[in-house]
Amino acid sequence: MRSLRILPLALGLAVVSGFATSEDGTLVLDNAYAAVHRNAAPCAEAGPGCGERVVVAFGDVKVAAGGSTVELEYAEVFVAEAGTSYEIEGDFAEVNLKPDPPPVDGPAVAIPAAKNERLHDAEDYFVFEERLEPGDTRERHSHAQRVVLVMGATELQQWPDGADEVFKTQVPGTIKFNPPVVHVVKNIGDAPLRNIVIELIPR
């Protein structure tokens, strides 16, 4: 099971020294719902425009907060509540879920996706590790708007409702914001599907 580290709300949190955010960080996604930086943490100090943050490790990562240090390995995550400060180093993506976003677009019908591992539940979103073994099919299911961080390389065949089939190559390190969908998915590659997904909850 992937470990999930939750840093509780603590305004004015004391931060352990000796950690630094990479200066070569890149903004890879930015819209009204989320901003994602790779190897930079502009919301580590929980400033204006920063809501809850989900940090996903793409390598060895250390997080310092509240007088303690958390170590993450590849594809592990931690969640920092709004108002929480931290320092971080390593190879990671910081997903800032912006406060006061627009209404979330949901699918035409809500059908839970089987075979995944739920990592965290919050009021406005949930985090899961998306899994599908080679040759396996995930029967018809749905998703709302979501941030997808690709962790493993494979090939997918998808059958969206009302549209032609789609073939997708999963490239590790890819970070994207996907629209709502109802579909069937088959892993036609040689390796397991492995993504970290932060799915927003329609209200």
C-alpha cells in the first residue's frame, strides 16, 4: 500500500532547517482549479492563493514540518491542509488545489472505478492510485475533472461513451488535467498502469 502522509493544520508552524526547494522548478499546469509545479513548492509557506496541497514523489523526497521529517519514495504522497507550512527537497510535484474554485464538472453518470487504491478522502476531492494489470479491463466507470500524474509506462485502449475508441501512451512524469468521462479502459501494454490521481468532487 502506498503511504499517505497528512500534515495537520498548524498556522505559524515551526519548520525544521536544512531543507531547500529546488530553484529549477517548473510550472507544468495552471487553471482555475489547480496549479502544479515540478521540483518547486511555491505554496510551501501556505500563502495567498494556496489551498490544500498534495505532494507526489517522483524520487526520494524529504519534507520538514512541525519539528519532524517525513521521507517519501517514488509514487508516495502526502497531503498538507490549508494553512500548513513545510519545507521540501527532492524530485516531486506540488499540486496546489486552489481555494474558491469554480463549480466542478462531473460525468453524465457516476460509476465508481474498480481496482484502484484510495489514498485520501477530503471534502472537495479524493486521491487514489490508479492501477490496472497488463491485459486487464476496467469495466464502464466515470471520473469528474481531475489531475493525473503518470507514474508508470504502458499503453491503454479506451472506449468513451458516445465516442470512438482511443489509444493512449502513458509516459512517466506527464502531468495533466482531464475532463469528465464515462468509459471502459483496457491495459494493452506490457506493464501495469500506475497513476496518482486527484479527482475533484462535483457539488
